[in-house]
Amino acid sequence: MGLYQIFSNKTTDKDNFYQFILDADKVKEDVKKHGFKFLLECPYDATKGIKDEISLLRPILQRIYDSQNILARGTRFLISLIFSKIASHSI
């Protein structure tokens, strides 16, 4: 969505750098160029992805994310199942 600064060795202070947000298609292309073949793609933890990116939903999702009770764990699983392709924390 263009909300994050593009990483460039020239413009980013590497000492303060936290993490990468990579373009999935570019990563796949680069990996395939080196002779590898993807067997499986597994989006992971849409609850965290949504919680971290949508501040309006953060309070309720944080409670679900932190809780260990069976209802919260089931809700977290369902959120991830439904939204993982568009909002996963990682792949």
C-alpha cells in the first residue's frame, strides 16, 4: 500500500534498522533465479498482522493475541485461517 519507506543502502541508517517488509513476488523471482523451486507457501499469523497494522482493532486483537484460553485461541486460529492470505505477519 506504499505506507513504508523503501529500504535503500543510501538513505537508511542501518544501525536503526528493525526489519524488512519484502515483496513476496520479488522474493519468489529471486529465489527461482538461483535454481530453487517453491513447494509450499504458508502465510502465518494473520491476527498479529492485522493487530499490528490496524490501530482501531489493536485493543481487542491484543487481548485475543495474549490470551491462552480456548476461546481466544480458537478465535485467533479462525482469524488467521480466514485472513492469512491478505494479512499474515509472515510467510
